[in-house]
Amino acid sequence: MTAISSKPQPMATSSGAVGAALGGLLAIAAGIGIGRFVYTPILPPMVHALHLSQSAAGLIASANFLGYLSGALAAALPSLPGSRRAWVLGGLAVSAVTTAAMGAAGTLPEFLGLRLVGGAASAFVLIISSTLVLEHLAEKKRSELSALHFAGVGSGIAISAALVAGLLAFGQSWRVLWFASGALAATTLVAVVRLLPRGAAASHGSKPHTRSELSPELRRLIIAYGLYGFGYVITATFIVAIVRATPAIRALEPVIWIVFGLSAAPSIGIWTHIARRAGLPTAFALACIVEAVGVVASVAWQSATGIFVAAVLVGGTFMGLTALGLIWARQLAAGDPRRALAMVTGAFGLGQIVGPAFAGMLSDHLGSFLVPSIAAAVALLAAAALAQWRAATA
């Protein structure tokens, strides 16, 4: 903690709470909003050009989430050397490079390898930047600015979706979409270098990690967070593909992912406000229920109204749930919160690994995403019930 307050020389260290939150916003906009989620709007033209099956598309998404899980577990290692800030900046650089490199790849193994490495980089960016920024905001007594930090995901989704839609309107290929997305992610590095606060070394000054850190409450949160990861990811991965495959709403393909991202951007502020009024368990459960409605709407209400409802409800809850879970885990953590953040993120990643592959295979077999989406909604309702059970027994 002393490293944050005693070295106010460069802009990166002396930026105030707002600057730190903005640095975190830009970091996760690039690492998560672009690095992880730009695959969704690029997927339909990529599938069309390469004649990929939905199973292959789901497998590529699952490889990214497997990397995300691996990165989350690695970020929890007590022996992780160097500074947190350096890990965030390194993760951003790797994410930008692997995103751009997707445009130069041409085989399934290449796609799998790039998305695997990119997923690990994304996890480092989210976990370590969140640890660093939330710690800085807490020290400055400006924890309410955590909503600004987490708004980066929705902002990154919306900006990259607009970029992809614009390039598609000019007839650009799926390869150009990846190149441009990687370049967009890379441009954020300059601003992040200036704004992201410095912190203690990643492996120094922390209390030892012990089994006591995983309290029963934290264990139940980990399970609920894993169910949420499975529950949201099918719609978040395939909603643009669902739109393209449905003649009645196909014209909405260029805008539906933008709507999704714009709904995500303010959602953290909304859901953290609800959590302050109703408590974290109730807010988490309510957001899961709202998201389940959106997931079902994406496949059961295939009209312009239905797909916009799905985009708004899922887009407007998935980052809210992500933030609520991370804030909740940080509250339940003993000692350095990085391990608790990594554990819930790891469970989240495990749910995400299963979801796209499961949905892709069933879609190829059944001809639609109806059954996997219903399974996803059931998982979200189970997470809601578990959160409320936590509240009753905590």
C-alpha cells in the first residue's frame, strides 16, 4: 500500500481516483471488450467465408475461455513476480497482438492457439487491473468509481462493434476486421500507461494464502459465479449468429451487438446502486433472473422487438453481474484479494468453456440454439437461487 501513496512522481502514479478508474476502464475495454468479445460480431462473416460449422465456432470460443481460466489461475499464484501494473500492460500487449494475428491465421489449430493465449491475457488484464484499481479507489475513499472501471467492457464492446459494422458496410473481409480490432486495442496502451496507478509488486507485501480465505460464503459465490458464466456466454457468443440465421431479423445484424455493448456500459452503475439499496445477494439474484429472461427471448421471441429485448437484458446484466461478483468476492476475501478474485473468475471461466462448445454441438445437431439457451436460463435461475440461499444462511 505504501508504494501507491509514497511515490507521486509520474502521471501514472499521481493520477487521482478518476484517472485510475479511467485507466482501468481503458484497460478492460481493450483486454476484455475487444480482446474477448469482438469475436461475436466477426463470427458470422468468418463462418461464412471459411465454411465453419457451429461446433468449430463454439470450439474457438471455448479455447478463448480455456485460456481465460488458465490466466485466472495463474494470476492467483503467490509467486507471480514483478509489478501488477507491468502485468496489466503486458497482458494488453499480448491481447492486441493475438487479436490482430487472428486475421493472418487460416486453420482451426491456429485459431485455437491464438484465442487460447488471448484468453489468458484477458484474464490477467481483468483480475490484476481490478485488484490494482479497486485497491487504489478504496485507499482514496472513492469506491463508487468502480462502476467507471467496469464500464470498460461495455464501452469496448460498443466501440469495436461500431468498427466492425462500419468495415462490413464498406465490404471489408473478416481478416480486416481482426486486423483493425487489434490495432484499436493497441492504441489504448498509451493512455493506460499514463493513467493506470502503480501498486506494490504482485508477489510482495501480501499475506500468505491459506485455506481459511475460502470461507463457506465465498465457496457458494464461486459456484454461483460459475453457473452465471455458463448462463450468459451462449447468448453473448452467438446472438449475432442467431440474428443472421433468422430471416425476419437479419437486417439487424450490424446494430444488435452495438446495442448489446451500449446496454452493458452503464449497467455496472445501475446494478451497484441496486446492490447498495438491496444488498449484494439480492442484486446478484435479481440480475440473474433478468438475464435469464433475455437469454430465452433471444431464441423464443425472434422478432425485432424480441432480439432488442434480449440484447438489452443480457447486455445490461452480464457486466453488472461480473462486477457484483468481483466486488462481493473482494469483500469476502481474507488478506490479498487477488486469490479470491482469481477463484471466482476461474469458476466463471470454467462455465464459459463449457457453454459455447455445448451450444455449438447442439445447434449443429438440432438446427437451432433453443435447447442450449434454455439450459443457460436454467443455470442462471440456479445461480439466483444460490445467491439468495447465501443471503438467508450467511
